[in-house]
Amino acid sequence: MSVSRRTVLAVAAGATATAVSPAQAAEVFGDQRSDSAERALHAAADYAVEKLHAVAPGVTGFPVGTKFEKWTYSQNGDWVGGFWPGTLWMAYLHSGDDVFRTLALDSARELAPRRHDTTTHDLGFLFYPSWVTAWRLTGDDSWRAGAIEAADSLIQRYNPRGHFIRAWGALDDPKNAGRVIMDTIMNLDLLAFAGRQTGDEKYLRIAVEHARTAQRVFPRPDGSTPHVFDFDPDTGVPIGPNTVQGYSPSSCWSRGQAWGVYGFTTMYRRTGDRQFLSTARRLADYAVGALSPDHIPVWDYRAPQAPYDVKDASAGAVMACGLLDLSAATGRREYRQVALRILTALSETCLTRNSTRAEAIVARCTRNRPAEDGIEISLPYADYYLLEGILRVLRPQDVDRAVDLSTL
């Protein structure tokens, strides 16, 4: 059976890790176990750096997932290409090793042709952790200019009749023309970035209109969400919920829920619109209440075997980052406490430490359960968001330098 939100928060209140300093440990975590939890996060970040030192020089493309514990690659980045340079940037921030800086820049350059790709909504995933971060950490304006070009490609996917950015398919392909997915909320920060850098209001206006549409159609009364919502692309009239990666249109795919927590909190930070913050809280409260005692999300919170079905550590890593952000935005410490329990659980139970052949950092991920694609594997975004989450705790000022945690 699932654990109630009140129970989870009560357990979390006595929980987890710290990272800032031993003197601040009790205040940050409120727990006698804070020293061991802090060590777990430090050890996980150190392990990640060690693993990347060993693996990164031999990487020959953009990791998309593992097969028999070895990375498989896309040469153009697929939708995940930004996470590899992003992970290298996180390793650089933690270690100070210029090898990671060099590798991150080399990898990001390989994404250059995708700036003009109008066939996908995933340009934020591709260019924010790679090119925007490169600009923020190097000051080289070519990265900034390229990220703005990617934003120009993304806004071409905006449907003004339905006020949404279509997820999939070429602009001239009628298939999926009215399909909106929860993941897109994470791509809107690229538009917010372009708006700030250019002073052109169109970027943020489109981001806000999409977010308001998503806010209207995705959350159910209990705060759960479907993966997909369909519209008539010609009229903009809503059709209804659907799914591709969740169990059913009425279920709640855990990674999509995590995207929503993180993405709506980010939209609040970029706009000051408290409705976005309220939506983030509704989604977070549902997800926290659906967590099992091990604090590793099941792949879909409403799958028939939940909470005992296969796990998705990547959903946990994304949600931890979103909850840390949400805690800072609301001042509610309980969100931070749950995030820290998730990060500690990931660090203690989901790393690849027990395998000498593993090339990734995080195990126990699920890419697409309904398609039986990538069950209990490693995924590049799990590695990225685990490191981002840990460094939000250990090195918040450094993470702010990389991804901009500011609030209006």
C-alpha cells in the first residue's frame, strides 16, 4: 500500500543528509544521522567524479542509456544530448578539474547543428545544461548566441490556437500536431533565458502561455497528472488526457510528475506568478504522498503493482531537484527534507558501485515501461540530476553559477 503524505513527511522530518558544514548539519537536517547522511552525499559526488574520470575520455557520442551496463550512443544527441556535457559541468564544479571543463565544451560543440532543429520540443533539454551553462561558466558569448538560436527554433512549435508548444513531429507533419506532454514544461526555461538576454518579450510570453495551458489541463484534483494531453491542432479545442510512457491515461507516470514539480517551480521563479508555485506544490504533494518508504519512485505511481513495481531512480533525481527548488521558493522546510531523503536513498541504494563494468553513475532507472524499453538500466539524465541535486546541497553557489537559481 502507499504511504500517506503526512507519514512520509513525518519520517522525512527526522531524516537526511547535509553538505554545507558540520556546524550547520543539525539545523539543515534536524537529525542525529546528519553526519552519516552528509557523508553519503559527499561520497556519491566523489564516486561520480571517479567514474567520470574513468569513462568520459572514452565516450564516443551522447549517452542515451545502457545495455549490459555500457553506454549506447546517439551521434546527434537525440533528446538527451545536453545531459552529458551537463554532467561533466557538474563534475567540474565539484572537483575543479579542468579536464571536465574541456570535455564538457567539446561535447557541447557537437550539438551545434541541433540549434536549428524545429522537429522537437526538447531544445531546452539539449541546450540549457550544455550551451547556457557553458556561457554562464565561461563568458564566451558564442554559447549564449547559440542558445538563443535554439530558442528561436523552439518557438516555431507554438500553436497560437491552443496556446501550447507541440511535443513531437515535424512542423509539416499532421501526426501528433495537437499532442502536449508534461516534459515540455522543462524546456520553457530556455525561452525565459532568451527573453532575458534579448529583451524580446515573445519568448517568455510563449513560455507563460504554454505553462498556463499545461496548468489548466494536466493536474487532476488530487494533484496527479497524465503524461499526455491532446488538443485539436486546428481549433485548439481540448480533446483529453492520454499517455505514452505512463501505465494509462488515468495513471501518473512518476518522471512526468517530477518534470512538473521542477518545471512549474522554475516558471514561478522566472515570472513571479504564484499560480505556477501553487501548481508545483499540488504536484509535489501528490508525489511525496505516493513515495514508498525507500524513497525511490516507482515508475508509475498508479501502476497496478505500485508501489512494488520496477523503480525509476531518474524520477527521484529530478524530483529531488524540484523539491529543493520548491522549498527555497516557499520557505517550507518539509520539501527540502524529503528531497534530502531521496538524494540519500539514491546515493546509498542506486549507484553502480557494485559493478566493475558499469559506465554510468546511477542504476535502477526505467526509460519506457509500456514499450519494455530500458527497464532497470542507467540513463544520462539520472546521472545529471543526481549530481545537480547533490551540488544544490553541497555547493549551492556553484550550481547557481551554472543554472541560475535566482527568483524574481
